[in-house]
Amino acid sequence: MSYRSSEKTRRKKDSKRTAMMQAAVQVFAEKGYHAATVRDIVGAADVAIGTFYFYFPDKETLFVYLYEETADFLLQTIQQAVAGKQTLPQQVKAGVQAYINLAVYEPAVVNLLLVGGIGAVPSLAEKRLEFRRQLTRLWQRLLDAAVADDAIPAQDTRHSAEFIAGGCDEIILGLLEVPNPEPFVQNAADDLTTLVLRAVGMPD
Amino acid sequence: MSYRSSEKTRRKKDSKRTAMMQAAVQVFAEKGYHAATVRDIVGAADVAIGTFYFYFPDKETLFVYLYEETADFLLQTIQQAVAGKQTLPQQVKAGVQAYINLAVYEPAVVNLLLVGGIGAVPSLAEKRLEFRRQLTRLWQRLLDAAVADDAIPAQDTRHSAEFIAGGCDEIILGLLEVPNPEPFVQNAADDLTTLVLRAVGMPD
Amino acid sequence: MSYRSSEKTRRKKDSKRTAMMQAAVQVFAEKGYHAATVRDIVGAADVAIGTFYFYFPDKETLFVYLYEETADFLLQTIQQAVAGKQTLPQQVKAGVQAYINLAVYEPAVVNLLLVGGIGAVPSLAEKRLEFRRQLTRLWQRLLDAAVADDAIPAQDTRHSAEFIAGGCDEIILGLLEVPNPEPFVQNAADDLTTLVLRAVGMPD
Amino acid sequence: MSYRSSEKTRRKKDSKRTAMMQAAVQVFAEKGYHAATVRDIVGAADVAIGTFYFYFPDKETLFVYLYEETADFLLQTIQQAVAGKQTLPQQVKAGVQAYINLAVYEPAVVNLLLVGGIGAVPSLAEKRLEFRRQLTRLWQRLLDAAVADDAIPAQDTRHSAEFIAGGCDEIILGLLEVPNPEPFVQNAADDLTTLVLRAVGMPD
DNA sequence: CATGAATGAGGGTTCATTCAT
DNA sequence: AATGAATGAACCCTCATTCAT
């Protein structure tokens, strides 16, 4: 996964492993868990099928692992963007910006998390649930703090956080539908920030 | 699908067809496109597997058809709820209420639309896109009218509509996760209405 | 299995099922459990591979079933041959004769039981053990009765029975090695009878 | 194989080769030819998989070689035990004793010869045949000499020898089924000796 | 000598689809 | 109309074997 490309671990031995994981993220993101075959993945990585099973125990384990890792990465990316900011407007702006940047730069990350492999893989449904829960909680923490500071009115911050999370996803998915979204990124980020802040009752 | 109970396909001769379609919605919604087998569907409908292929050309066609029909039904349900209302707050309240009611009473409808077989079924990606577009447009029309009436400030109503659509979905999915969501419905509807109205800049 | 050919159940519907079971006995007997592939079996039965899984849950289940059925059949065949006889010499003669006849007429039955699928299939090792135990017990019962009648001297009848069972198998396997064993059958049966009777101390 | 501990293959350089052969006997004996994987063997010998193919051309060749060597060892062990004895009773007693001792001390030797990969390995069927033939011939030679000395009555010594060989195997396998067979060894040896001598018509 | 990453044929099994009854 | 036995392509995965280091 190129978003991990900053890691120093670049041992030759793992080049195939890395290639397969990158390929797997793409293939899973594009087709979803079921439609993606192991042959698709090894084909994209240009290795033999046996190589897959040398590095990974099976398709499901890899998918779950990739899903978790991708989810963590996305959550941390947003979290870090938000971390240094003091006020809710700054936090929202930074978080939204980070999310959009990630989606535009690594669309597979977002697609993997949303296209999903829901159904039939029991361990997956709960992983997805867990991811949504964590994403929601991230927003919720910010809102709770803002409520405590009287920056925004009292409200059911869980609902608000869910609303924000879902709204962001939808706008971002819309953004990814156009071939070259870069020109629209800033606009989307600004609009999204405004929408979020208004939704939670932040005075202009 | 109980929401189709008044259609013409109710002729006795088509009872098996209807049974299979109802079963298919449930099975697809529960397992997703790939994990749902034709045998699951005919098993749930209590007919033979050959019967499936007498009424439907194949699994994919049925799924796409069901997806379209379900999407139309959801859109019309919301549209009708909104239709008689004059002001944006009334419209939002009615639309949100209708959406939530539908989700709680017919969770399979929502699940079918969201669980998806994206990627898996090539022709489905665009169907899904089309559904989201229509759902967004539905909100967008209301917002555009409100902007024209100076009820809410000028804004990119497409972005706003996407935000609303995504936010609604997320809250509704959260609602469906609990076993007996009925007690929480009113609360969710109220919160959702508030969030939507605030997000688009409607003064309290 | 042709040794069940006397059954009246000859429904057309089960012709493929029967063909596969017959083929399976042959293939398993010839190659053993592991080397026999499902494709071998369906090839021998001239049906498609999917047909196998329409009738049987999986390869292992079929093998265990066939093994049990074959073992029961062999045990009952010997048991019945022995049943009407009063004296030990008559019983031994009849039992040995029956066993040899079966082996010559249905070599696959014997081969299936002896070539086996030992190793790796846990449920199989005990099945084989159980079969040997039952075969031994069959002889042991005869010997115990003979000891009680003072027809033969007191002895560890379990050891004697094991000795007999193993000795019979070896002679029979030797018999099956020649292409046309029929001419040697009578001789083998006589020798075997003498050996068994002598071994247990039956006076000439 | 501990029974090979005094051979020339003991040179330091071949320690890995030896380790693999010892491991292979155990693994093959325990799982049978097919279920035993090359990885099982190298794992048990604690060497890399490539090392296997440096010393042995392939799995099948090793198995056949091990089978032959094991068969020879067993035959020689019995042969040597019998060699110094003059009378049939002494010979039988010594041979049976040697066989049982070997089975109890080196169960893998016996299991390897009996668990088999019959059918699975084409070249093995004849190896097994050859082993049984030699084992039978060993007994047959003793019987022929005894017949010539009028120690036992004239008989088809081939049949008698087969009977003995099979009978021994069965009792020995029965012995190996119990976890700690040592206490039963003497009893089994005595019974077996008696059974063999009686079977061939040796007067008490 | 020794290693273990890499290969791919092949095995068990599933499931959409067909067709004779 | 309706059935369900039959089909076979395709899936996931294993494992004997090779070869660059």
C-alpha cells in the first residue's frame, strides 16, 4: 500500500508480499470481497498463486487484515489532522481536509472500506461495524468537547457524529466519481466544513 | 415485498413469482449478491430451482431488477411524503420521517440498497450511482426551492443534498443495528430533522 | 455395489447414484482413499463432477459409508455362512469358504477393506479398528463355544481369533494376486480350514 | 532408524540425510504415504525443504527406498533370530519373539510396512508383494525342512507360511494398539508360538 | 551444501444454469 | 407450469518440486 511507502522496511524478500498486498487492496476495493478472486490478486501482482498462500493464510484473513489496517490508517490520518487544532472549526476543517485528501490520493483506501465484503463473511460485518463506530466516535469526541465549552449547543452527539460521518462519505464518493477530482477538492472541503459546522449548531 | 402488495402481479398464477421476488429481496439484503445463492432464494420461497429460471433469466438480472424497483420504491415513498408540504422544515421532517419509517418497517429495502453487490455485478455500479443521484436530486430540489425563497442562504445545493443523503443513511443504519429500534425512532427522526435543517442554514 | 444387486430398489432415479457408488468402491479399492480422486470416481461412473456432490456430501463421508457398509456386508456374509453349523469344523469350513468366495467374486470388497485409507482421515483409523475387532470377535465367539464344549483346549481365544483372521486375509490376498484364482479356490479353502482347526487345537 | 545406527551413512556430512530418513520413517508410518508431506518430513528433521531434494530425488523414491530397506531389516532380523536354532519349535519361538520385539521397540518399522501407500504409489504394489513373498518364503523354508525331517506332516507349505505370516501381523498389530504393550509381549509371543506350531501340525 | 521463496498442476467443493420429464 | 437431477466452469487451497542466492 503506497500510503505505507514511508516505511523503511524495504527488504527485497518482501517485494512480492508488498506487491500482493497492494494488488489486493486494489482488487478488493474494485470488486468487493466475494467477486475478487485470489487469481485476480496474484494476476495483478504478477506472481503465482502458490505465492499468495506462502505469504497469507487465506483470502479471508488477508481481507480482514487489510480492512483493519486500512481502517486504522484512515482513522489515524484524520485523528492526526485534528490533533493539533484547538477550536471546533479548525478541527473540522482539518479533519475534512485530511479525509478528502486521502480519498483523492488513495481512492482504493476509501473504496475498500465502503465497497466492503458484507455478507457471508461473519467476521467482516463486525469489522465494518467497528470501523463505523470508531469513525463516529472520532467526531463525537470533538463534539462533546465543543459542547462542554459551550461552543455548540447541547445535542445527541452520537447522532450528530453519525450524520457527519455519513455526509462526508457521500460527498467524497461523489467526488471520486469524476475522473479528475483535484480541481473540485477545495470547494468540496470548504462546503463540507461549512455543512458540518452548521449541522452541529456552530454559530457562523 | 409488502410494499408491492397492491400491484397487478398479484394474479394467482404469479404467486410463485411473487414469492420468489419477496424471498430474493430478503436473501439479497441479508447476504449480499454473491453470498446469496439461487438455492437460498428458491428455498425461502419454497419452490423448485427450475421454477426460478422459468420466471427470471438469471440471478444477476433479477438482482438488478430488484435493486431498481426497490430504489424506485424508496424514492417514491420519500417523494410522496414530501409532496404535500410547503415549507422546508415541514418537508424535511416529512421526508426524514418517511425514510426512517420505511427502514424500520422494511429493513430489507434499505439493506438491499446498501449491502450491494458493487463491483461484483458490473451493471450494478451504474444502477447504484443512478440511485444515489436520484436520492440526492430529491433533496436538492427542495433546497433549490428554499434558496429561491430566501428561506436558506445560497449554497452548493448538490453538496448539501449529498451531505444530507449520506447523513440520513448513516443514522438509519445505526438505528437498524439495534434489535428493536422502534423506541428510538422518534428521537432519531427529530435529531435528523434538526441536523438537516441546521446544515443547510435554516434559521431556528 | 454388485453384491447388493439383489435389492429390489432399482429406481431409475438412483441409477447414477448406484453407478457412482459402484465406481467408488472400485476406485477406492484400487487406489486407496487418498490417491482416489473424486474426478476418478465420476469418470469411472461416467457422470459429471457436480453429480457426485448432488448425491454425496463429500469424499470422506462417502468413503466412510462405503467402508462401513462393505465391512458389514463381509461380516454378515461370514456370519450367515457360519450360523447354521453346529460343530466347530463345520463352522470353520463354512466361514472360510464364504470368505474366500466373497473375495474371489467381489475382490473390490476385500481390497477396499484392506487397502484402506489409513492416515490423515481421523474417523477412518477407528473404523478400520472397529472392523478388525468385529471380525476377530466373530471367530472368537465360535472358539469360546468350542472351548465350553471341550471341543478344543482352553486358550486365549482373542489371540487365536486374531491369528485366524490375519491368516485368512493373507492367504486370500495371495489368492487374489493370480489373474484367475477360481481353480485354486477349493484347495485354498481346504488348507485354510485345516490350518485354522489345527491352530486352535482341534483334534484331527 | 535406530536399527541403522551402525551403518556407513553415519559420516558427519550425512547427518542431515540420516535425520531426514529417520524422520521420514516416522512420518510415513504415522500418516501413510499420501498424507505425509515433504514439509512434515523436513520439519521433523529440522532441515530446510531444499535440503530434501539435495539428498533425495523425490518423495516417492524415498518412500520406496525406505520401504525396501525397512522390509529387508525386518526380514533379516527374523532370519538371524531363526538362524542358530535347530528344531522347528525353537525356530518358531525365536522368530516370533524377534518379530514381536521389533514391533514393540520400533513400531514405525511395522507401521511403515503395513500402513502403506498401496495403489497410490504404482511401483509400491510390487514392492509390497515382494516383501510379503519374502516373508512367506522365510517361514516356508523352515516348514519345508521340518516336513523333510518328518517333524510335521506333509502340507502345502506355501499356504501354511502365508497363514503364519498373516496371523503374526494381526496379533502384532493388536499388540501395538495398546499404549504400553510391554507387559503383554511375553504372553503374545507364547500364544503365537503355540498357534503357529499347532497350525502346521507339530505334535505337542 | 543449504536455504526457503516461488511455482503451478491438481484436488475438493460450490453453484449458476439447463433440460428431460 | 413446474420440477429437480445433471452439468461443468470456476473457486479456494495444497503440496511436490525447482532454483537463485
